[in-house]
Amino acid sequence: MSEKMASKAAAQGVTRRELLKGTAALTGAAVGSGVIGAPMIWAQNLKDVTLNQVGPSYSVIADIAEKASADLGFKIVPQTSETTQLMAKVVNQPETIDIADLEFWGLQKVYRSGNLQPVDITKIKMWGDITPLMRDGKSFDGSDMARQGTLPVKVLYTDSAESTEFAAAPTGLATAMPTIYNADTLGIRPDLVGREISSWVELFNPEFKGKTALVNIPSIGIMDAAMALEARGDLKYVDKGNMTKEEIDKTIDALIALKKDGQFRAFWSTFDESVNLMAAGEVVIQSMWSPAVTAVKSRNIPCVYQGLKEGYRGWGVGMGLMRHLEGIKLEAAYEYLNWYLTGWQGAFIARQGYYSSVPETAKANLSENERGYWYEGKAATEDIKDPYGNIMDKAGSSRDGGSFEQRMGNIACWNAVMDEDRYMIQRWNEFVSS
């Protein structure tokens, strides 16, 4: 499909998918007249397109790929790879990926490889509907969001199709299309803690010695630790997402002391590990992800994703297009990106606790009860189910932390890559092995 045709279609309110379908309907007449062009051939072959989407297990989900494949008429093949492994694939095996689901801090590391091509935002029908949180780095009142760490907008735009650098202000080319994001905090077992938890400092409270855990992803685990240490008054960070060597040393030294004193039960690396630790009661307070809390609750075990007075650690994911995509595969990739924003996917991931980059279409695909619970901070009028139909909260319950605005409006820092990343990882490994 030529850019001229696409522009005309957009002006008439026709989607690229509809135009491709229309072209396919003309195939018979074109053959009879001997007029056979690229658009017709692309429409004929669209059903034969396969796109390999690779990313973290909480983002690249088989159910979503299956639904998109059914709706779009070509095949999306999902493959899970956690962010650190995915970054290596993007750099060293780019041909094995068509669409990469990258956390924005991961983009900070890999976009400069040149193996990703920018997303032309004029080809994303709902780009203007993407929440300003992601698109512009603005909070709900129009003010700038928290600047500690890698705020998504810092790495969202580039200046040209050939550039491997990030633009200082929004442009017509994006490094990735924002998809999901959340406000992360600590998971707790309220039945085992037995009292109110309101501060990150509780992660290091001797009261919970031997029953706490940290995520063993250095760039994230150290930020959770920093939130707790700052709350405890040990030190005040200039930027928890970009610590100086001195701040890294003070943080790791404090963690080593806590470990030697028996504070930690475990350092988990996978979703299942965090779920099992909490479900078994081996830990009562730990680093956790929202779907893991959902998984524990779906087992009918009390678990809370606790809103804390110091705020949340934010993160976001975007879909990046690999540089090798061209022709019909690139057209299909844009069709998939556009489908992603229409609401079915947004509703699915809402049911595991994540937010969509276009909240309005996600909410339109949720029931009134689900909208109230997941986005509006309201008490559920009937039982709340996870994406797979399991009951994970009872009627009368409210979402931990409140509404979308309350949670995302209280981000203290964002997942990030530090300037002293190698030194930080070296010291983190020293802590884990101490």
C-alpha cells in the first residue's frame, strides 16, 4: 500500500486493514484486466504473513496473540524472553525478532544498536489518544511527571529514520509504541503481617527478619532497596535511577549488612518464584509484580499490592519494529500495532493489574464493575476475575492504591539504566553472593 493511498484512506476515516481488504476484493477484476500491482499481491499474501513478537511473559501473552491473529487474518507468534535476554537478542540476533516488546529502560540500552527502525506515528491511528503520561511525560494536571529514573518520554522519540539517538522533544518518529505500564510497589500478606503497612521502610524492618525478599534484577532490585533506605533515613538520593558510585556503595553496603543479619529469605528472579514465596507464606513482604499478586489472590490467599506513602516505582513497555521489516511484513506489523490500541488487549491486561496506553478503549472493553475496580478506585459490585476467569477479589473489595489517577499520579521514580550500570551490577552481584 503506497503512502499516498494510506494518506487518502486516513483522510476518509478508513483503516489500513480495511483498505487491504478492499484491495483483496478487487483481485478477480484485476486479474481479468491484466492489471496486477503490488497492493493486490500484498492483499492476496497477507494471510501468509507471520510476525514473531518477543518480550517479557507479562507482556507477550499467547491469548492476546491468538485473538489478534484471528481478527487480523495473519499470524502473530509470541515468544517470551525477559528484558535482559531480549536486549541481547535485539543486539546480536535481530533477525529472530519482528516486534520487540521492550521496557523503556531497555530501549535506553539497545536503540543505539541501529537494529530497530522508528515507528512512524502518522501510521498509528490512535497515537493522539495515547495517554500524556506516556506520550508527553505529563501527569494528570499537566505537570511534568517524576523525573527520577528513565521517564518513558526521555527515550520515546528520535529525529530521523537513520538516527540511533533519542530526541529531546516529541517528533513524528517514535522508538517504540507505548503499550502497557504500571505503578509498582511491595506485595504483602496482610493475614501474616497483622497490621497496617504504609511505608517502604517496612521492607527492612527487623520485625520481618527472614521473611522478606527482593527481585534479583539488579537495576530494579536496587531501586526497591533505595526506596526503603531513603524511607529509613539512611541517605537522600539525587536520582535513585542514576546513582553515583558513592550512592551505589552506600546502598550495597547497607544491603550486605542486612543480608548478614538475616533480613532476607530470598532473591527471586522469576514470576513463579515470587508467587510461590508469597503463597507459601515463606515471605510476608517483598518486591512484587501486579500479576503475581493477582495469581496469589486467585488461589484464595490474601495478598495486597500495598500503596505506600513515599510513592511507586513506575515502568512502561513499548512495541519496537525491527530494522529488517519491510514490504508486506511491515504493513502487517503496523496493522498489529493499531489493533493493539483498540481495547481488547487493554481490557485483558487490565484484569492482571496493568494499564493500557489508550485507557479509554480499554475501559470500553471492560464491564462497568471492572472499570470501577481496575481504573476508578471503586468497590467491586460483584466478584472480580483475572484474565483467565479465576476469581481474584470478592464483591465489596477495592483495588489496592485506589484509582488510575491516584496510583500513576504518585510515581516516585522510574525503572532505569544508570550511567554506572556496570559498576552497579558488579556490586549487586557481590551483595547477592555475600
